[in-house]
Amino acid sequence: MSASHTSPHIVITGVNKIFRTDDRELVALKDINLEIPRGQFTCLLGPSGCGKSTLLNAVAGFALPTSGSIVADGKPVVAPGPERGMVFQEYALFPWMTVEDNIGFGLEIKGMARPEIRQRVDGLLKMLSLSDFKARFPKDLSGGMRQRVAIARVLALDSPIMLMDEPFGALDALTRRNLQDELLRIWAELKKTIIFVTHSIEEAIYLADRIVVMTYRPGTVKRDIMVDLPRERDPASPEFNALKRELGQLVMEEQQRHHNDELRMAAVD
């Protein structure tokens, strides 16, 4: 599915992020400008240190920009909000709660009536193949199952925007592909706007409508590429691998800059 609406859902304008300590200043993001249409699946791609997660956290409202602005759904982002759901790599589940209680927790906080909570949670348990595990605790689940619960918890809040920070990075290859397919199915069905951080080139091509390649520090937009490949995508196809080579070259250039920077720092020390 391609994005069916073209009106900007998220507008990022002139965003800069500077981290300061007593003796140094680190420019993490520099002059980021992006408009993300409603319903688009966008991947932020780049090596460690390029500011992918910093930008995602700024959109989430966890770490506001030093300058510039972020507008989501027509409103300035000044703090976290329920219209922007966040899925982390570390699952962030409550270990003392069962699967169904984890999924319904946010709805309880919102004050939703218990019958409505149960109805919504039951629907998500079914959607994510978790019905047989609803009474289990996180410690009894595999990594893939825990991430399904984390995704279900965000979906329970019905956030129109989903922000995902390398959510499948710690999973084995087979589980990762299964969850990628699950996420694409959910995205197609619910028409969410997704910003997905990854350092995997293949994952970005497999998932995204659009790939934003970021430079090594300071993080800027190096390339903004629309992925013009039909779904379902075949990682073995010539077209897929041609784009993989192109992106690989872009990312490797930034990885080399990272390496050279580390060598300079070591020489100074």
C-alpha cells in the first residue's frame, strides 16, 4: 500500500539539536527539514551516531530541538502525546503485568470503561496472534512475542502516528522477517503514519515507502529516496539489490566518516 493521503502529517522545519556539557558541544542534528504525508511509512537510515534516534525522540516529544520546529497533526510538538505512539527496541513492558494487562494499561490511565478496554484488547490479541498468551507474563515470552505485545500496547491507544526505534534489532532473522510482515499488514489495515529507525539497509527497503539517509554527526539529510518497488517486495530481485547497493554506498561513506572521526579523537587523546 502506498500512502493514500498527501497532506503533511508531520512537518519538521529547521531542526537542530545540540548537546552541551561543561567542556564541549555536540551537534547531533543540523537543519533537518522533512514533510511526512499522512499514512506514509518512512525509514530513517544511517550508521550509529547519525542522529536517527535523536530525531525520533524529538518527534515523540521526549527531547525537544535546540531550535527549529516539529508539527504533528497540525499541532506543535512540545511534549509526548497520545497521538504519537512509541515502540522501543527494549520492549518496555511491565514485568508484573500479564500480556492483556500490559496492552490495556494505557487505556486504564485514560479512564476508558472496562468493557471497552476488554473489547479493544481482545481485538488486538487476535490481530497480533496473542490470544493464547494473554494470561502470561513478559518473562515467559520470546523476544518476538514481547515485541508483539509492545506494538499492541501502542495500537491500543489508536495513535495515528507510530514511532519505532529499531524495534526488531535484537531479534533473530526469521522472527524479524515475520514481525516485519506483521507490521506491514497492520500498517496497510490501519493506515498509520510510521517513522521507523533502522541501521539495516535491507529492512529499510523491505518496509518503507521512503528512506531518509542521514549523515554521521552532525546528523543531516544526506539523501531522501522514494522506494518505487511493488509490494510484496522480493529481497532477491535485481531491483531490490540495485537499491541496496546504492544505499550501501551512501551509508558506507558515513560509516567511513565515523571511523575517521574516531581515529582523530584517539590521536588527540
